[in-house]
Amino acid sequence: MDILFLLVFWSVPIGLGYVFGRMAEARHYRSIIAREKTWLHLPATSLKTLLGSAPVARTELVTGSVVVAVDHFKKAASALRSLVGGPVQSYETLLDRAKREAVLRLKESCPGAHEIVNVRLETMPLTGNQRQINGVEVLAYGTAIYYSEQSAAP
């Protein structure tokens, strides 16, 4: 009876964490994909050189940052994985969503720009008191390039 109680006690929250975490993750991915289509016209590259050859009217530093927390299922999977070691594959989607969201926020911060160059991503895990990852913070920054009005954008 005690083993059954412990099994139910731990499996119900983990199961609920899996279901609701997957739903939230899927909703976030749908939002990211729709917004990426909207901002497809604005290239953001890690190149230090410009894509276009038109005269530059102005430049500015732009940033985008995001903090994405883990769900209870990923936290439980991480705890189990720490017993045997190795990478936590369930965190890969967490990092992917955070990086894509940070780049989208970077693009949204400069709506009139023609391109963004020298884009860099800084990633920082957020850990709790037991050195367990509770989320990830990503900062994206780069240089927004605005070409002069008379010239054509790349």
C-alpha cells in the first residue's frame, strides 16, 4: 500500500507537469513560428560586415532578452538524469525556445532597421539552491543598420 501511494504521489504531479508543460511549450513554439514569419524580412547575422552596399544613415545597439523557466516534468527528468549523468535532452527545447525568442525580441526592438549585424547570444542557466537548473536567460544583442531613405535596402 505504501509503495502504491508513493507511486501515485510522484507520478501524478510529474504526469501533469508533462501534459501542461508540453501544451505551454507547443503554444510558445506556435507563437515563435508566427512571429518569425513576420520578421523574416529583417536579416540578423553574426557577420561583422554589412549585407547591403547602400550608404548607412545611422546605427544603434539593440538588445532582446528572455527568461524561460522549466516545467515540473523537465525538473524531474533533470533530477533523474543527474543520478546517471549525461546531457538532459529535454532542456534542448528550452534553450531553442529561449534563443529564438531573444532574437525575435531583438528584431522587435528596431522595427525600422534594414538589417542587424554582429548578433551575439549570451546564455546563462538559472540555478536554485540545490544547483538544479530552474530556467535559462538569454540575451541577444547586435547593431541595427538603417540605410538612407533614397537607397534601396538589401
